[in-house]
Amino acid sequence: MQPAWAAGSASTQTEVPVGDWPGYGRTLDELHFSPLALIDVNSVARLGLAWSMDLPVGNPVSAPIAVDGILYTSTGYSVVRAIDATNGRLLWTFDPAAAEAAGEKLRMNWGSRGVAWWNGKIYVATADGRLIALNAKTGRPVWSVLTVGKDDGRTVTGAPRIYDGKVVIGHGGADTSPIRGYVTAYDANDGRQLWRFHTVPGNPADGFESDAMEMASKTWRGEWWKHGGGGTAWNSFAYDPDLKTIYIGTGNGSPWNHRIRSEGKGDNLFLCSVVALDAETGKYKWHYQFNPGETWDYNAAMDIHLATLSIAGKPRKVLIEAPKNGFVYVIDRVTGAFISADPIARVTWASGIDPVSGRPIENPEARYDNGSSFELWPSPHGAHTWLPSAYDPAAGLVYIPVMDASYSFSDKGIDSRRWRHPAHIEWAAGVNVARAGGAGSYLLAWDPVKRREAWKVPTPALWNGGVLATGGSLVFQGQSAGKFVAYAAATGKPLWSFDAHVPVLAPPITFTAKGRQYVTVLAGTGGTAGISADDLAMPVDYRTQPRRILTFALGGRARITPPARPAPVVVDAAFLRDMPAMQRGGALFGKRCFSCHGLPGKSGGTAPDLARSEVPPDRDVFEAVVRDGGLAGNGMPRFAELSDAELADIRQFIRAMTDQAAARPGATMP
């Protein structure tokens, strides 16, 4: 017998069949929880691989969905596949040719994080900003709408969310372009725009779109609109059908540096906030801001879980979120009132959160004034990044994949009054950042009522995977060491694991097909900014790593083959070191190339390891790929603005780093 809360009595779970997983967090309360219990603490030892599917090159760090025994995935640049969930048979494929359409937007886009199902349609968003509805049976497009400006720097990676016949989508791009964020709702049947909510105000001379934007403008200073502002809602949404309220998590400022963006003054609403909107009209209801005057990339686009908790002995409708900044928050979702916040990782930017005002008690040194340097814990990757946490309403615990590292922040040498965004899409934070300390991670089970840790399990290296909780009292999570693990939800005891031979970072799901419970997760790396080989627990080569859909069931006996060994480092015997050129090239590489490629010899698998590439040693081939866009269809963006001298400097930097990589033991072994 299923417990009462499986049908929605104790949470906001809407009418989703128990055996389906039709959206990113399964239900619109975004719990990443399934009540299914055929696989439980007693039977999980018999879990085995039922089938797998190898995927082509491209981002595999994406959340699948499952409806009526059909599994749907979106990998690479929003390539959608429908698969028979019982045997892995491919039913159809849809390729929106997003890489070819994206142009410069490819520079900070790694593909799709997921899809959604509603009323016989599959919904997917693309790097160039389209929202597309597909016929779920055939994969043929039903409608398509461009949700952003064609050349405005906005790009989409997030999964659409669907409620009451509306499909909601945001966008990203604030780290690289002078943009202001917004969220848009469309009619799920025909793609008509229904409403749009901007997350930061624009130029007052143009008028304000709403009273909320006029209110928010009073928290900004200077000519902020020339910098865009940021606040992009690129990932997290949740919906309460009883309150008819949609909750959105907003991103960091554009640029990061508060002194550039807003003269160092004002809270800058609605950056790094959760904002509650009327779901029918998109009108503002309330907000809570995690980081007033944000200046560290501490965005709040992490998962929002809706739950009913006993607070001071009374049931209370709340939302739970662990944003990047190192705290886990409980907020009243009816009023937006602050309830509690507690640290879940090492935090140096604040000593705590004021229990009355709900505002952080900041460390003044954290704002890196007057060219000073500050070691910031957590790093801009966050104590919790976009990879999902999960909440189990039966156990009353939230399970958070925590990252523990620091970066140094300084704006030495940056003139905040004269700083301007570059003319092209490139990294533009307005602050100098560098890796400092730490590289650990753990899976944390947190009790939001008792406000304490229930258990904690260390995980290898910095990056760890998204989380799934189930009615079988299990928690599933992948690791960067290549393991996919099931833990006892109550204690954190590992009960089962599978060796995928590559990092497993994507969020898992569980569902039923023909009466059998399955667990599916995608394996392989890619799909996020700045993953370095140093941040993973095993070496990964973009070209040779397998990217796979792994589906498990009780009694499964399928097998997978280990990956091929990484290609050898390409040694350029004609290389002559030029230190000034290498330094100039390093600066260019950091703004344009590092986010995807990492350092040569230290790529984390999002893009090819340039130390193992035949392209950099050949000037003509390098120019054809980098400046002429010869591999744009593969996801390599075109950098047409680079001069011959700049290309030569970047090549010098790559070849110098390759020289260092070649000196490592075993680097040139085939």
C-alpha cells in the first residue's frame, strides 16, 4: 500500500502516476523523490544493470524523464531521444541543430539539463534560446518559439517546467554578457506567450514593466542597466497548486563585482533570491534575498523543495533551498518570512544569518575592498551547485551534494568606474579569481526541523552527483570516481554500488514499466563551467570517455565495457617558448577557452583536452577551427574577432601547457 503522502496529501505533489517521472524533479514541488519501494533497503543488493545505451559525443549530464514506460533524454545540444524503458530500444530521435543555430551563444553553453512531458508532448529548450514542443509518440515538432533575442547573449540550458497548461522557461548568460534576467510562461498547447517577469530592473528612462521592477530599482545605484544586471533564472522553479504560486530561483549579478555593477551600493533586487509569483499572471507576490548586494557569484538557482514541516509545534508550508552560499534555508512559502538558515560547509564570507532580519552577518573583508585579496569559502562553484538535492517527506530529511573548496577574490588593477563588458561573449566577472584551497565533497543528510546533520558521507574529489530519494528508504548518488551508489536514507550506510568507469554526475530517476521498477542515470562528464581534471577523482578524456544511459532493475545482468585509454599528449618538437606571448595567451585563454577546455592536460571532459589534440600545433588548422568556426556543428564556437597575433598567443599558451603535461609520468603513453 502506498502511503497517503504519495497522492499529495502532505506535500504539493500533483496528479502524477506513482510509476512515472514526467518532469525535472518528478513533481512540481521539485523533491527529486519517488514513493516507489519495490527496490528498497532489503532488495537493493540484487540491483543490476538491465540495459545501457552508448551516446555520441556531447553533454551527458542531464536529467531523464519517464512516462508510460518510455524514457526520454536530452543530451548534447538538446538532442532528444525516446527509448523503450524495458529494453533500451531507440524509438525516435530529434535534433534541433542548436549548435549550428547558436552562434556566439555556444561560448557559454554546454547543452540541455533536461526535458519535460505534458499531455502527450515533450518540451525541450536549446542553446540558441528556442523552446520546442514535440509529439511524444513521433518526435515531430508541434511548435517552436524563440524565448530570447537572437543575438542578445541569453542562452538556455535548463529544463522547462509545466503547470496548469503553462510551460515556464528562464535563461542564462549573465557571466558573459550585459543582460538582465527574465522568466517567461507560454501556453503549453500552442506556444503563445502568456506573461514575462523580469528579475532585475532596466533603464528607468524606458519605464518599468511592473510595480515590482520600480520597487527593485530603488535598490540599485548608478547606471546599472548599462551592465545588464544579471539575475538570470536558469535552473530552479517550483509550483504550489493550492497557493497558485510559482517560485523561481535567481542568479548572480552581471558583472559579479558589486562596485562595478551598482557603485557598491544597494541590495540589487532580485539578485540571488527566491521570488514568488502569481502563477496565472506572473505578478510579484514576495521575495527573499539570500545575498543582498551579491558580489561572489552566489546565485540561488539551486533546487527549491516545497514541504510541510512542523515548526514550533505547528505545521507550516515552507520551501527549502541550499543555494551556493554555504547555508541551507527554510522559508515560509506563503509569506516569504525567514524561518531558519544553517551552514552546511565552511563559510568565510559571513558569520551567520541574523535570526530576526534574515540578512547575512557579513565579514567586511569578504568584499575585497581597495585591491585586497580574500579567500572565499565556499568557492563560486558553490557549497551546492546546480546538481540536484532531494527531499524525502517520510524521513523528513534533505539530501544535499556538498562541495568544499575556496577561491581568492581581488579587484586589484580593475577600475570599477571605467570597466565595460567586452564587445563579444566572453568571461566578464569584473574581479580576479583564482583557485585557493580545498577540493573535497560529501553527501549531507540534513534535518530542517531539528536544524542539524543527520549523517554525512565523504565523496571523492570536488564534484559529486545529483541526488534521488525513494520510498524504499534509499538515496542514490553518482560520484566523480565512477561509482553509482545507493545509501540507506536513515543512516547513510552504502548498500550497493555500480562501477560505471566514468564520473556519474547527472541526476538519477526511478520509475516503473510493465510492473517493474527501474533506476536510470546518465554517465559521463560535461555540461557545466570550469570542471578541471583536478576536480574529478579519475582521469577523463573527452574523445574516449563513454557517455551512457544506464538503467538498473532487480536481477539485471547486463554488462558494459570499460573506456579506451586517453589519447597521448601531442608533443610539438618545433615548439619554442616565448614567455610574454604565453602570458598574453593565458589571459585570452582564461576569458574564452577555460570554461569548456580547462587547462591543457587538465580538461575535465566538457570539451577536448587540448594537450591531446592535433589542432594547436598546426597554425592553419587552429585558425580554421577557432576563428573560422570549422567545428561549430560539434559545439566549438567561432571566435571571429581574434587577430592573427592573438591566435598566435593562445597557441603559445596551449603549447607551453602541453609541454608541462607531456612531462607528467605516462602522459605520452598510448
